[in-house]
Amino acid sequence: MIINKSYNKLAYFHNGYIEIVDSVATGKIWDNTPVGFLKVVNKVKNSPYYTGHIPGGDPRNPLGKHWLGLNANGTYGDTYGIHGNNNESSIGKYVRKGCVIMHKADIEKLYDKVQEGTPIVITYSYKGVC
């Protein structure tokens, strides 16, 4: 998978071919969403939003219903992730604290395809794939 912060796009590859290209939202400040070679280290449905004390599955939960945790900046999939949201108009913008967010329907499709251990490159190339 490749996430390009310059265009706020995510590309998912399967067997060497691009299978999905979706718009995403990334960090409000450029450095918020880490760049580099990462991987998915956990998958969680209906993750609670601990910071706001909002249970998983609650419509107010800004994480949505699907979480793909990333091993970014020495974390173990509990700080940075790819997830849904409760504000569909934010997609394509720079609005988050560091996560990559997607439309609800898009993360549902991606969640079913991605396995733990899936490699991810987060970049900011203007020549990018996306």
C-alpha cells in the first residue's frame, strides 16, 4: 500500500496491480502523519476512542468502525492508524492529528483486503503513484 500525503491518496496493490485508489485525509500539520516504511500491526473493529472516552460503535466516535493500526514512530498500532471517520467532508484535506482517515465505505472494503503485516509506504512525492 502507498499513501501519498501530497495528494492525500491511498493506493492498495494486490499481486502487483493497483486494486484500489481512494482519497484520504492526513495530518493537519505536515509532520503529524509520519512518512516511511511501515506495516499494519493490528486490525480492530469498533475500537473505542480513548481520548474522548467514546465507546466503539458509537456514532460520535471519530475513529469509525474499522482501525488498521500502524507501527509508526515506535508505536504498536495503538497511536497511528488508517480508519474511518464521522465527518465525511474531511476526506481529501489535512485535518487529523496523524492518522490516515477514509470514507466509511472505502475503509470497509480496504479492511477486508488488508492483513496484519501488510507493508505500507507513506510518502509526500509530487511524482507519486496516486
